[in-house]
Amino acid sequence: MSLPQPVTRRDTVLDPWIDTYAERTHGLTVSAVRALFSVANRPEVVSLAGGMPNIADLPREAIGEAIAALIRDRGAQAMQYGSGQGEPFMREHITEVMAEEAIAAHPDDVVVSCGSQQALDLVTRTFCDPGDVILAEAPSYVGALGTFRAYQVQIVQVAMDERGIVPQALREAVAACRAVGKRVKFLYTIPNFQNPTGVTQSLERRRELIAVAHELDLLIVEDNPYGLLTIEGEPLPALRSMDDERVIYLGSFSKTFAPGFRVGWALAPHAVREKLTLAQESATLAPPVFSQFAISTYLHQFDWRAQIVAYRDMYRGRRDAMLRGLTENMPPGCTWTHPTGGFFVWLTMPEGLDSQSMLPRAVSARVAYVPGTAFYADGLGSRNMRLSFCFPSEERIVEGTRRLGEVIHDELDM
Ligand code: PMP
């Protein structure tokens, strides 16, 4: 018998299945962030585009040894199928992590997911039919918008300011949707160090938001992957800690440990978590069992709280470098946010400039960012861009802002 020959990749020009795909795929486009990956990752380009956490300083050798011992001693369990809701020990650990943010929760109400991204998917598939409305901040996390679109949901974005989503705008948006018979399924919000703006909801806003949710009978999905990464001031209470019946809370180990394990979770009111578990079972049978064992090993054997403090110190240095670089290099008329944690700064350029059409010139000048339009469902954001300070070194961040400043200067002179 002859062996099969290596296959060369064929790029089909015409897709023969074009009429066969489900309607829900029609709204899906390559995310602006993914489209940028290949250019932004060239070594000569300072990428202020991606949101990759910097995990270079994790004690990889010691983690490797602990994971080798895990496979040797408990591999038969760790490499086996597991529970659709997530392993009980993992759910227990997750409640300990959430306790750091003063969230009191029972492990029974936690559903483990493949990153918080999959928790978003499970929540959307559980609540939304095509045409339903999800409310989100304007702008909002591009990955969430993509998930919502995949379920043919109508995304209605609500104005935010430097203290978070504006309660009156929220009331008006809900009223407008309901007036035309639309079913508003939930408000999706990122209260801490929002992606993409870096804005944190003030305490007063959080209280108002919970009050509005009661007033309007609204469910809130609180996405909080950056919550433990406060780099300035005191952390504010999670919405879930203010209301345990109206809030589905999403968390993740991606930013406090490492994203490659793909472990996140949803904490949901009891009845909802039953549905989420069914959704998880139909999607994956069970979230990655090996990753749950690995993360549990890490949490047991390493000082994960000290690691979070180290992450905060590192990101504070990078945030400061970015703010310094922007102050030194941005032309008059540019403004930007001052994040107190997380990974992102949101830059607004003077009227008339367009971050999307400027991007090729920025990449030629060896700096990359994500154009603001990626974070809106309706094409707004052309004067904006998201700049992330998580991955490049402090020196590279400052150099990136210098290059960006020159590009914007040239743009203004054109
Ligand atoms: N939500 C937000 C706001 C994010 O920024 C991200 C990651 N960029 C996610 C969810 C998904 O993270 P993960 O799936 O790694 O937990």
C-alpha cells in the first residue's frame, strides 16, 4: 500500500457551500483584532493592538514540575471525562477567588467554562432567540459583540461616560426597545477597567445600575476578567456582590494566571446555572478537565495571590509608561482615558481623523492599534482607537506612542 502524498494547501476561490451555511453565520466577520495579528506580531512593529497578558515571569519550570507530578500521580482522573458543570474542587476554588472581591457564592452556583468567552456563549445561547435585544456599553468588548451576532441578536449600545454606563440612557434604550415589541434579554457590562475604554464604573453608578435593573426587571451579565488587576486606588464592589438574583457574573483565570488553560466561569442564580450546565454539556460534554486539575494544582502549590500582586506591579509600570508616552507625544486635540487597572487606554483623535484608514500608515510606521469601530455595532468610533499596555515592555510602549504621535501629526498636516 502506498502512503498518502503530502497535501499542498489549496485556496478555493469560490466557496461551493456558500448557499448552505446557516443564516447565523452571515453576520460573522473576521474580528478586527485577529485580522491584525499577522502584521502586528512582526518583531519590528510595536503592537499596542492585542490584549495578550504578559505571562513571561510565571515560574514555568516549577509549574512544569507540578504538572508532571499531576500526570504521574493523578493522571487517570485528570485525563478522564468530567462533570459538565465543572469539577467540584474547581468550583470550590473559584468561590475562594471570588471572595477576594467580596463575592459570597456557593460552589453549586458556579459553572466552569472554556474561558469566560465560552461563558458568554453559554449565556447567550441560553437566553437569546434571533431578533432579541442585548444591551451593551458603547463601545464594548469586540469578542462579546461577535458572540451576540452569532446568535442573531440585535445589539443596542448604550452611552457611557468616564463613570461607566449612563443610567438615563439605559432607561431610554430599554423603553425604546419595548415600545416596538422587542424583548430585551440582558444588559452586558464590564464594570472594571472596561475593554476597550479602560473606564471603571463608579460606586454610585453601580448602585444606580442595580436600581435601574430592579425598576425595569432587567438581567445583568457582569463580565469581570480584569477585576483583580487594580493598579490604582481601591477596588470597587462587583455588581454581583450587590445583587445575587439579577446578576450573572463571569470570571476567568486568563488574566490572573494564564489564558492557555482556557478556564473561566459563570456564577449564576440557581435556576440559570441549571440551564447553563445543560448548555455546557451539549457544547462540550465537560469543560477541559485537565486544565481544571492543572489550575487547581497551581492554586494549591503556588502563592497565586502574590502572583496577582506581581502582575499588578508590572501592569502599573506599563500603564504609567503609556500615559507618559501619550502625554509626551500626542498632538494637541487628542484625549485619552486614565485606566486604574486592566490592560487598555482609549484614545480619541481630533475631528476629521479616521483610525481605520490611518492604520496601514501606522503599521508602515511600525506601530499597531485596534481601530475604534471594532467595538461598536453600528460603525461609530472612527476617531477612536484602543491601545493596550499589557504586552510590550515599558520602553517599547513609549516608543510605540512616539511612532503613533508622528503618524497622527502627519495625518493632521495632510
Ligand atoms: N471578556 C472580556 C472583557 C475580555 O477582555 C476577554 C479577553 N480579552 C474575555 C472576556 C475572554 O477571556 P477568556 O475567555 O480568556 O477568559
